[in-house]
Amino acid sequence: MKVKVTERYEAVVLELKGNVMGGPEAAEFADTVKKLLSEGKNKIVLDLSDVKFMNSSGLGMLISSLTTVTNGGGKLKLACVGEKINSLLMITKLITIFESYDSVDLAIQSF
Amino acid sequence: MKVKPPDERTFELKVKSSLENLAVIRDFISDSALDSGINKEVVDRIILAVDEASSNIMRHAYKDRPEGVITVQISVKNNECVVTLIDNGIGFSLEKVREPNMLSYLKEKKRGGLGIHLMKILMDNVDYSSIDGEYNKLVLTKKIN
């Protein structure tokens, strides 16, 4: 998994690419999220358009990020969730805990 | 390494218990299932269930030791796709695995432990048997019609 960080307006967009499967990358991702919060950047969009595969560890990473950001007084939203990932969120009923938008722009506008 | 299929609709793969081989297993399942005429959406679900099963074997049965061997067999017959995973690692009790509570995941920032739950949701049947000191066998069944 690769993560590209860009700042747009008052939000930070984290673009996830490749396979989201937890492991050491999940710990690095958690550190990235914590660092953003410590810098006062608490409006975060996860752009999932280039995610090819996600397993339960990847889902755990998303849940953990959402909890960290929410507890830190911020908001985390998903954008460009593909059919496969959306299906995964549906069957695990996690779709109800994430705010999801069709595009990064719409996610940013929602803050 | 993909080996000669034991019969017309059964394919078998043996890989070492190394996380890099998860991609090999996913590709093997994808190729074999699509070749057997199963639709893409169902194949994606089977791939995810097998990935969860394989990573559980690597992490828990073999305790991240890469020398362990995992045998993956996929068979398509009678409108069913059956994937069997065999390992020689440490067994466990499927019955003792509790259903996860998603709210506690959110509150306690838990990670992991969703794999078996996912397998059960994605597949029509999950059966596990273990012969102590010999092998563990996980059979995942998906109806394809």
C-alpha cells in the first residue's frame, strides 16, 4: 500500500493505493494520521479510488483511523469507494459508521 | 507452484507460509474460479475469504514461520465451489471464536479478529477440522448458482 498525502483547502487527502492489508503499513498509516492530528489537521479524506484489494486487516486500519480522528475532535470521510470495497463495507455493516462520498471534492465540501 | 490438477475441475497449489504468497494464492483462486465459469462478483468474495483463511494460517497456525506449507485446493462441481486449505501448524477451535462486536471495534480501536467473521459472511459454509500433530483442514464452500 502506498499513501499520498495532499492538502486541499482546509482538508488533508490521504490517497491509498494498492492492497490495503494491515501489517507494518497499518502502523505507519496510524502514525501519519496521529501526526496530522497533532498538527491540527483534523479534516481528513481517505481517497480509495486506487485501492485494488482490502482484507479484514485493512478494514481494521480504517476503523482504527476513524476512531483516532473522531477522538481527536476531527472528522474522517471516505471518497471514491469502489464497488468491491463498498460491498465489503456493506456485508460487515461498517457502511453505517463511515461517511462516504462519490468524489474527493464532495467529501471536502461536506466538512 | 501450480501443480497438475487431480481431476478435471480441481486445482491445487502448494506454497510456503510467507505473507508475500498471499498474492500468489489470490491469483491462483482468481484464475481457477474464473476458468471454471464463476462470475466475477462471486469470485471476488471467494478470493477475500481464502485470503483471510490463508493469512490466519500464516499468522496463527504457523506463527509467522515461513517454512510451513499451505495446500490450497479449489474444486467446482454440482453448482458449488469448494476451497480446501490444509496446513500442519497449530490448530484452533472454530466454535470458540466469538462473533465480533463492531461497536467495540470502534470504541476500543481493535484491529484484527474479523477474518473468521468475514469468511462466514462471504461463504455459504465454513468447516474446520484438526488432527492434533498431523494437519488442519479448512473447507470453504460457496454455492455458485
